[in-house]
Amino acid sequence: MADHLNVGIDIGSTWVKALACTVDGAVEQEARRSTPWVSGPGGTAELDAEHLTSLAAELLAEVSAGGATIDGIGVSGMAESGVVLRDGRVQAPIIAWFDPRGAAEIPRTPEGFRAEVPAVTGLPVTAMASFWKLRHLQAEGLDLRGAQWLSVPELVVHRLGGIVAAETSLLARTGLLDQEAGRPWSAALDLLGVDADFVPTMRTAGSSWGVHAATGATLTVAGHDHLVASLAAHVTTADTLYVSMGTAEALVRPIDGLLDRASRERLAADGIDVLRHLLPGRGVILAGVKTGLLLRRVLQLVGVNDARGREAMDAAVLALPAGAEQSLTIAGAHNDDGVLQVRADVDGLSPAHLFAATLAHADDEVARLLGLIDEVAGPATRSVVSGGWSRMASVQAARRRVLPDPSFSPRSEDTAVGAALVGACAAAGDPDLGAFIRATHHPHTT
């Protein structure tokens, strides 16, 4: 084991993961636990904040137990979920970013405000943004005055001993940030009835949030999970697209500077986010496709529930004749959908036909989104694909049909690795995160 390591923690929707790695990204130790959601009626889901932060601390201790010096600790994860904190105490459970609560509050806000949301925040008007969850909590009787908002990664860092501060790329997902001005949006704060202190002081990923007492490591909030994963894959420039294929397929396109108001509004109208990157002075275009969710449901539907079955499916799809995917009509890949719909009007179909048709449907949605992005940002010349689904040869073949010059990462934990590297940057006191990543880390792709 190396003498010096850095720890990355990823607070994900399915797993809470921690790993210890060297400054060049070689993983030495890792651990994970299921994200402890408590499900409710109508698709609702909550997390107990203290349970979650304790779990993160346990995982940190587990991967730090080998005797190496831990230099930095970076925490990344879901951006829209968080807590209202008053006098150090959490005021309500963490509401899942995919929880429908908040949708009822959208039509109850002034029409003029709703019209401004895409252009100012770069986000579509959906219940995913934290702003609408906060409006829901208010409607349930929670007083936000005198409190502060922390995203989940910011809360975890605070509970590990860090300061209370907001990281830019996480705040960008809340609906509380004026993307162009780079500061909290006063109109959103006014509607919530809170003052500017509701959003903590803003800091950049890779800055020091303080020191972890047990290890002496420098703490930092690494930022939004998809962006942190793209750093681990060295995707930092505008010519490259990063694709993360988990439950959702995220299309991450870094851009030079920020798009103008009209472009933000135009893309947000198509469900595409236009945000500030965690790298200062850079922007990012972020789109989603429900590819992994649909593929998982296909496998469950045909009784494939293990690695051996998945490998057999992969081989069967590759063995299909050209055009076989056209035998079925599939729907559900749109980011606001996720409901697998199948229409079969011919005989002689197999599970492989269903899987192939679902991949082709997702291909169409990816191509549609990339077309919209390319209209405002120009086409990317290459792409890097990671995530569990991208290990399947049939998935790689599908993505070669629609992505520019793709290469595939063999690593499934890009977010946690990226968080560890951001932690290493904080420990080194290096103010240029992008340059630090390029100088110290060498990703592997095929």
C-alpha cells in the first residue's frame, strides 16, 4: 500500500461509496453501503440526515484503516437533495431529488417567476430543483427564516468537521443560483422569504473546508457527481463529451465560459441543463437519458438477475442480424419519463430483440439531445464513456453508432476517484484544480 492516500466519498442515489487512492487514481481500498432511503407512497423517498452522515463517517474510517497517511478527503454526490440547517440542527429529512414533492408548488408561484427560471438558473421548471422542495417544506409548515441550505455533500463535509459553505456546481442545481451573475438569485430568495444568508458563503471545489480531526486530512466538497466523474476521466475541455451510464445516462459537455441567456432558455425548454462547472470560469451542458433504468427493467422482465445472465444477454444481442432491433417499438428513455413501454406487432421475438430495441430507442434519444447541444456549442470531436452499463459489448456497439469517437473507461467508480483527486488538490493547496488533475492523474480507456 502507498504511504500517502486520498479518500473520495460519493453519496449516490443507490450506493454510498468511499475509496482510498493514490494521487494518480490507483484505488487501494474501497467500501460501499446501500443508500438508506425510506420509501413512501406515490414515489416519495427520504433520508435521515444523521443516519446518512454517520454512514459516510463509517465508510471513511473503513477505507482509512490501512495505516497510510490520508492527505485529502473529497465528498461528491447528488446535488439537488439537501437539508435546512438551523443552529447546527437539521430541520427536516433529506428529500430525494427524484421525489415528486414540490411539483404542486410550481403552478402556485407567480407566472413571471416561472418564465424566468430557465434563463436565469439554466434549469427546466421541474420538481427536481431544490427550490421547489423548499417551497413544499414551507407549505408543510417549515420556517426557513434564520436557516441555511446545505446540499448532501456539503452536509457530510460539515459533519466531518468542515465549515458551512456552498460549492458552486452543487448550488447550480438548486434553482437558487443566478448562473450568469454567479451569485444567489434574489428573486428565488424573496419568494422563499429568506435573506442572502440562507445560501452559505460560496467556495470552489478543491478549496479547503477544514481538517478532519481523526486523520488530519484536508476536507473539501468535490462538487456535483457527474462533473466530478468527468474529471476522473480527464474530460475538462469543450471538444470532449463525457457519458456516465448508470441508472441514468448523463451526457456532460464542458464549455468555454458560459452560454448566453437565450441559449440557456432554449436548451432548458428541451430539458437540458446549462450550468456553471465546478472548474472556475467554465460552464457545462448536462442532459439525461433513462437508458440504464430501461435496460434494468428489461432484464428484470425477462428474468435476468445476475452477471451470468447479463453476459448471455450481451452475447445474444451481438448475434442478432442487422436491423433486428426494428422488430419492436420502445418508449420511455426521455429524462422526464423512465416508464418502459413495449409494442410488439410481429412474432418470433426473443429477449435479445427486446434488449436491442431498447438500446436503439436510447440511441435515438441520445442523438436527439446531442443534436440540440451541438446547435449551440458545436459538435464534440471525441467522447469518454464510463459506468456499469458501458462494460457490455452490446452497449458499446450501440454508443459507437451515436457518439463522437468514443473510448470506454473500465472503471465503475469515476465519481469517488474524482472526489479523491479533488481532495488531493485541496491537500496540496493548489488553486488550479484543472491543472492539478491533468498533471497528476492518467485515466485508462479502451
